[in-house]
Amino acid sequence: MSAASHRFDAVVAGGGLAGLAAARRLATAGLSVALLEKRDRLGGSSAMSGGWFALSGTPVQRRAGVEDSDDVFLADMIDTGGGDADEELLRALVARQTHAIEAIDRADAWTDELKVSAGMTVARAHLIRIRDLLAQLEREAVAAGAVLLRGHPVDGLVTERGRVSGVRSADAVFAADAGVVLATGGFSRSRELLRLFVPDQAAAMQYGGVGNTGDGLRMAWMLGAGLADIGHVSGTYGQHADASDDEHELLTANYLGGILVNARGERFADESESYKVLGSAVLGQPGRIAFQIFDARVRAQSRPGVPLSDMDRIEELGHLHSAPTIRALAQDLGLPGGALERTIDRYNDAVVGRRTDPFGRTGLVNGVGALRPVDAGPYYAYPAVTAMTSTFGGLRVAPDASVRRVDGSAIEGLSAAGEVVGGFHGASYMTGTALTKALVFGVEAADAIARG
Ligand SMILES: Cc1cc2nc3c(=O)[nH]c(=O)nc-3n(C[C@H](O)[C@H](O)[C@H](O)COP(=O)(O)OP(=O)(O)OC[C@H]3O[C@@H](n4cnc5c(N)ncnc54)[C@H](O)[C@@H]3O)c2cc1C
């Protein structure tokens, strides 16, 4: 489109899961809508993600005999966030999960993969075929008349008498009579914002959608938007330092029974903690690296094609070390002689109750699952770092996705959804809640605009 003014009922900035969900919902509600995506392709971090969604009371859980409920889901999120998350938002997330479930149904994107992961007390992480879901939302949005424009970075919000009335992209203005949805993702690719908000995390490997430089955050901030959870942003532990943007290499063998050791061959944390908590801990270790050490019993639990559990793929990529004995493994990794053997002996003693675990580990993940000694050779090691995959703090919003100023008042005409938003996580993060919130509140933002 050339230098001009374009008029729509609504404009969505950003074409990841939240943006596509919003554009599709707005268009199917009969509004004219333009989605502007900065990059030449849609998808953002959503397309790179593992595809785990946190959902409760689903048919997948029922088939697997997992007892879960909205109340337990809510309680787990509150607990994971250390009481710092916005409970009103969490209640809305749980109550409106149906938005996500319906979209996944329409895309036929369910799998039967279900597991307990960070922050959960029951198996609630559902593996969804994320690319099928995104493709379906895109198809539905286009079929309903949404205009999807790639290569169109939004670089400013237009206001009239204090109300957001459109966006600017290069030399064009896109008027949005009913409202603008910011769905520009987080700031995991902005070293500047990471240094500003969480300087102790700025050394993490930058990851996530290449366009995710916090643009929406800055634009709303200029209008007085409040922020939530921003100081809690932390990287995710478990990625190889050489992972490419096209394929993440996140592995959490620690949740299957492995341990973590630093470059001195020593443990430094309760390995069942959230990978965000571990991410921060690893940034404080020598060389900012930790090795996931595990035995053949854990290796046998690899799930090819299942993100976070696919050891086969990591071996294919040449990033998994193995050796018949702990001593040989330590030599291969260049760890100080004897240290790894001592560490594993002590850990195994704690598992069988001969001593107390100095880090308080009592379960595989989040306190759930019985521990087993690391004693069945051959032995394996995965050297991994902390990657800033997503930044779970962001704009303060109300449950209807309207953006709130520092004083709590609404910025008229402006909604936000997805990773650009904060308030859902507090101090830490439950696996799968980033995708669930992006989908649920993309729809919610659209509904609020359509209601007028
Ligand atoms: C490797 C990896 C694995 C992950 N795994 C999981 C998981 O299994 N479960 C989970 O819940 N979460 C996971 N996450 C986090 C999750 O993927 C994101 O939080 C979520 O996808 C964010 O969705 P979104 O729509 O808000 O943002 P995105 O999907 O990132 O989309 C934002 C879009 O906005 C565009 N944009 C940015 N600025 C502008 C601008 N100025 N104008 C126009 N467009 C703009 C970007 O280019 C991008 O396309 C993972 C993240 C990564 C990187």
C-alpha cells in the first residue's frame, strides 16, 4: 500500500497467535479489519514455540485419567506466580479457556501428548500442533475478509482527543474506528529493554520471534500505559548455545530424573523447579552453562517430536554427549576429575534417603513424581544455557484486554493481547500459559471491540 490513509473498523498490530486470533474473531463478527505484521511472514514466537498449552478439564485429560479442575489450575497459577500475578486476569483466563479449546477443535490440532510441566501439580500441558492452529486461524481470518499485510511494521499509534484511533506504518495511516489491538509479542530480541528492566537477565541467549523487540510495549508506554510483572522476566533454561532460529533445542531431562551440574561438576539448584527459576540460577553459574546429566533410564523416556523431551533429535544434532561411565562422561565434558562422581554419589544417597538433599529436591517436576538414582549406564550429558524465549511481563490490562494507564484508567481505543501483556504470571511461569493467554485474550480483545 502506498502513502495513504486506510480506514478499517479495527487494526491488529502483530501476526502471531494473539494477533491472528483477534483478526479472525473481529472479521467473523462482521468488522472490517487489517492485521499489520512487521516481518515478511506471520507466526512470530508462536510458530517457533513448543506448542504446549495449559488447559484444564479437557477430553485429553479425561481420556488419560487425569483429574484436574479449573480451581486447581487457578490455584497452581497463583502459587507459581508467588502471589504476584493479577488474580482477576487468572480467573478470566481459566473461565474463558473455551476460546482456546474451540479454536484447537476447529483446527483439529490436538495430540494425545499430555504432561506435568513447570508450575503444575497435575498433567495439564497439552501438546497442540501449533502450526496447524496458526494456519487455520489465518485461513479463517482471510475467509471472513480480514486483510493481512506482511512487511508492515506499526511504528506509532494515532490518537484523537485522547482516544487511540489508528496506527502509523511507514508513511501510511490505518484508521481504526472501533479499536486497535496490540499483539506485537514481547521484547526477547531487545537487548536494550532487557538491560533496562532485568539487567541480570541480559546475558541470556536472545531467542523468540525475530521481530519481538518490544515495539507495542513502547507505543503504549508513550500513552501512559502501566506495566505488570516486568521485573520478573527471566530466561528459560535448557537450550543448546548453537540452536538456530528455525529449530529450538529445549530439553528438560531434569524433569524426567536427570540432575543439573555446573562447570565445576556441582549441583546448584532443585532441578524440579520451573525452568525460568533454573534459567536465573544458571546465569549465575561459571560460564553461564549447566549440564543436564542423566542415565539410560531417563534416555529411554525420549519422545521423538515432543518438545522438551526429544533427546533423539538432540543426539541427531550432535549435541548429546554419552559415555559408559560417569568418569568418562566427566572427562569428555572437561569437568574437574572426580567432582561429577562425588556429586552423583551424594545425589543418589539423597534419593534413597541416606542423606538430605541440600537443595530440597523431593520430586521430578514441581515436587511431583518419584525420584530415582542416576545409576544405570550409559550416561548422558546435554550442555545447555538460558535462552530468553519469551518475556512474560508487559502492559497492564483489564480482563477485557483493554490497556490500563499507570493510574488504572483505560486508554480508550487500545487493547492488547499475548506476550506484550503482563499480569498473568507474577514471579514465575507455568508451561503453556503463554500460548493459552495469547489465544484466549486475542479473542477476548476482539469481542470487547466488537461489543463497542
Ligand atoms: C522456542 C520457544 C518455545 C516456546 N514454547 C512455548 C510453549 O510450549 N508454550 C507456551 O505457552 N509458550 C511457549 N513459548 C512462548 C510463546 O510462544 C509466546 O509467548 C507466544 O507465542 C506469544 O504469542 P504472541 O501472539 O503474543 O506473539 P508472537 O507470536 O511473537 O507474535 C508477535 C508478532 O508481532 C510482530 N511484531 C512485532 N512488532 C511489530 C510491529 N511494530 N508491527 C507489526 N508487527 C510487529 C512480530 O514480528 C510477531 O510476528 C515459547 C517461545 C519460544 C521462543
